[in-house]
Amino acid sequence: ASFGFQDVPAGEKAGMVRAVFDSVADNYDVMNDAMSGGIHRVWKSVLLDRLNPQPGQRLIDVAGGTGDIAIAFLKRAAARPLRGRAEASAVICDINHAMMKAGQSRDDARPFANVLTRTCGDAQNLPFPDRSFDVYTIGFGIRNVTDMDAALTEAWRVLKPGGRFTCLEFSRPVTEGFSQVYDAYSFNVIPWLGEMIARDRDSYQYLVESIRRFPPQGAFKLRIEDAGFSRVSYENLSGGIAALHTGWKT
Ligand code: SAM
């Protein structure tokens, strides 16, 4: 069976997303590197460059999975002098327990055991009070959420005034020629890699389809503005294969 969502009622999408990530959790980090040739690490590092994490900041990494972004955030903040500020802290919030559990055994998370927590929760209904965080990140997660606008409104709600929203997501290659090569790669090679490495073609087929359905850079920017964010902008990464959107809660 295919995980294609076009014919699936919205109410069933959440269950299917859960099934996909249950099924990929144990192989997720390996597959991420295999599919992207490790480029997702470069994109995450650009995100961290832009955020410039500081001691005292509190991060929520929504759809944080095994914790790449949250851990890198804490690592960068810890490299800065405290100057009277508290250590930075982070919460990984993911709907899928298996993904977070797979991240618990990461060696690079160990130094942050006292400032890193994991909470099971839905991006559309975050289990945190208003104005709890300085920084919100969502990396390769928002396209899996049933109601993206609800997730954006929740991001706005849990940020403190002055807080920053950032979203890293697959997007649209900016040139036509590149777009064709990319299509050929993603529709053929990725499901095949899924089969070879994880014995799970359907889940990776779903990932490719979900990327195609996600709005392009400009349309997504408008949705972020509609949720209430100011000074929204985006940056294309690797020719638009991914994009980094950012905005502020004023
Ligand atoms: N951010 C991590 C990274 O970049 O490596 C993980 C990305 S992974 C492709 C997508 C994650 O989104 C999965 O861990 C999945 O469980 C989570 N997810 C899907 N729907 C969600 C929702 N409604 N709320 C919170 N997390 C969700």
C-alpha cells in the first residue's frame, strides 16, 4: 500500500504520519544521511548560524525527532561565555515517542542531560503555556502536520514577545533544469534507498510525496505572516531543495 495522502481524509493523516515515523525511527538518522548525502547537516548548521544561540535562551524544537537541532543549539550556546546568564535550555517536542526514544541514546545529548527535556506532543496543540520560549524551531516537520496554520498559530502562542520562529523544510528548486534532476532523484532513488536500507519503500515514498504537496517558498511565507509573525523572510538552501523561513513575534 502507498502512503499517498491525496485521497486520505484529514482525520486519518495524523495516524498515517505516526505509522510512517514509527516505522522509520530506528533507521532515521542513517537514512537522513543516505538520502541527502549528509546535506541536511549543512542546512541545520545554516539554521544554527542564523539563530546564533545564546546562554539564557529557551528553545522549543517542535517535531524535533532524535534531536539534531536541539542538541546543536545547546552545543553552540554552551560555547559562549555565560556572563551571568543561565545555561540555555531546550525541549524536544515530537508526536512520536519512538523517534524521541531513538534519540535518547545519543552520546552527544549526554552533556546536556540537565537542560534538555523531551515531551510527547502535537505541533497543533503544544502542551506548554503561552509565552514560554525565546526560540521555536521546526525542522522537516511542518509538512507532516495536518493543519499547518494551527501549528503556526501555536508557534506564535508559545513564543515570548520578541521570540523568533524558524522553520527548515524541503522546498522548490529554483531553476527548471535542476528541478527535473531533483524530481528524477526523489521519485526513483529515495524510495529505492528506503527499500535497500530500511526495507520500507512506502514510508520513503510518502516522504517524497509530502514534499511535493508542501507550499513553495513565497506561499509559505504568507502563511507564517497570517499566523501573526513580523519581518518574515526566507533563504533558499542548495538551490531551493530546502528553505529556511524565519519570523519574529513582536
Ligand atoms: N527535526 C528532526 C530532524 O530534522 O532531524 C526530525 C524530522 S522528521 C523528518 C519529522 C518529525 O516530525 C518526526 O519525528 C515526526 O514524528 C514528527 N511529527 C509529525 N507530525 C507531528 C506533529 N503533528 N506534531 C509534532 N511532531 C510531529
